[in-house]
Amino acid sequence: MSSTETLEIKNYIGLTGDKPIRFIASDVDGTLVNDAKSIPDDAIEAIRAARESGIRVAIASGRAWNEMNDVIEKLPCLRYFMCTNGAYVMDKDENRTLFHVTFDKEQALYLLRKLLTYGVYVEAYVKDKIYGMYPPSRCITPERLCACADERNDGDTETHLPGETHDHYALAEGDEAATINMSECEVEQSNFFFRPNIRPFILATRTMVPDLLAHMESLDEGPEKMQIFYGDEPMRQRILQDLRDEYQGMSHDGTGRERFYDVLLSSEGNLEFVLPHTTKGTAVEALANHWGFSPDEVMTLGDSENDLSMLRFAGAGVAMGNGKPNIKAAARYVTTDNNHQGVAKAIYSAIAYNNQLLKKQ
């Protein structure tokens, strides 16, 4: 349950130092967004107050650009969005891509082929699209699998080519159209792989393809990120063990080839496969350098492994109270959790701290 404490401009988290906070970068899920998947009013008001005080505020998220609509709707004042863990940076006001880096296509296809062998849901982030695919093996029987195909083709005289997308997947759960257009097998798969709190969001923002490998082969470049939803803990452990065996826990595989991806564990039943040298931290650093801010003038807010790089970069790295112990250990400060005004308290702390420094001048 979210907290309703009345907040004020106060140094809740005990910020110290001799340089003001000029730039705040916040993660979204598990940080800015609460467990009900909404942005609390107190966080919105705190961000507005920060901007009015002269602090720049930006988003740094593992989400793709097309998943930012809820943030933009609630916070239209925000301009800069570091998406896909820093691999895709957008200037919303000018509708301009500031930075974009992708996997080498052949390396991405190699990893994709491996991930598809596990019978998990797999997806690839390509600019403003997320292409996903359920594993056929999750249809319990061959008869169910055939029924899935029959339901898909029933009344459709067109031939679906490999890589062709089906827009009917991009519907929120609970929408009658989604129930009508999703086969029984698809509903079952979404229930298995996606946790209830994120399922509507996932179904509303993904474009499912019948053959993800064929679709990615048809594109000109590789994705910025790949991700799986594994469904159960034994499968997660198996995949992580396989990857450790392949690279022997090091940055190179057994043949001396440099590992071309990092694996990040998130809190929503998923594993992210990202570029090793492109992170939220590198994106935050690039924006800070562009504006002439030192790390000591930067505050970052996060709760998960993909936030570690920016928590370590910033002089005021702030871990959420709902973050795991290793996240809190990497941060200089800790605020309350995402259901109890953690973001708002951190931002008001920055404003109060800046005001205190001004009084000393």
C-alpha cells in the first residue's frame, strides 16, 4: 500500500557534500513506478519542484521508447529518455534520437538461437518496437498446438510470412478484443510467463511475431537488447548455469572470444541480455558531460542490477528501499521503497540540500 505522508522540502536521506545536485536520473519500474504500476502523485510533484528549482530531470530505464507513454502522459515536462539501458536515448521535445547502439546482427542471432532452445518467452528491442515470441512447446499437447494455429488462421485467407507481425497481440489484458483475438494457448502462455502486475503492460506494448528468428534475420541491424521471461525459478537457474559454463564466469569464452553481452537480473521474472559497454551509467555520464556536470552534481535513483552502473557513477547514487542488498551496498544513499514515497523523498532531499548550500554562500 502506498504511503500518504505529507512531504516537504527536507533532506530525508541525509545528502552531504559541497556541490549542488544539478541533474537527477531516475529508473522507472520498481523506482518511479509503484507496485500498482502507476506513478504516485507525490513523485510527480517532486519532479516538478525539482525542475522549478533548476534541476534537470531525465529517465533512465530498461524500457524501450514505445513503453514510455505512461511516463510521458504523467510527466509531459520531461524531455530526455535514456531507454533500453542506455542503448537508445531520445529527445522527446524534438522527437530526435540522440544515441543509438545495437548488437552486431550475427552475434545477436547466435544468442537468439540459443535462447529459443529453452522454451521460454523471448523478445528483442529494435528502436521503438519490441518483437516477442512465445515458445510453441508451451502449448501442452500437439493437438493444442494445432488448435492454436487453426485459431490463428480461422477466417484469414492471407498467408502470414515469416517475420510478419500480428497487431492483435498489442492489446491490454482485460480488453474484450484481446480476449477474442488471443487463442487459448496464447492466453495460457501469457499467464505462465508474465506476472499479474505486469501482464497488461506487456500485452499492450509488444508486437508478437510467429517466427522471431526469421523476423530478426530480415532486419538490417541487430537489436539494442534481448530479454526473456522464464516462467519459473528452475528455468532461470538452468539458463544462468548454461551461460556460466559457456563463458566460464569470465569475459571471454573458451576460445578466447570476448563475451558480447551481459546478463542482468530484474525483479519481474525476466533476464535482460544487454551490450556490456553500453549501460544506464554510460548514458547518464554522456548527458552529464554534455551539460558540463561532474559526477558529484548528479543524483541517480534505482532498484535493480541494471541500475548499478548509474548508481556507481553518480556522487549521489540513491538505492530504493525495495532494492536488493547488493543494490543498496553500491549506492551512497538509501531512500524508502517505491510504495512509500522513495523517489519523492530523494528529490526533495536534493532540493533541500541545494537550498542549504545556497545559504552558505
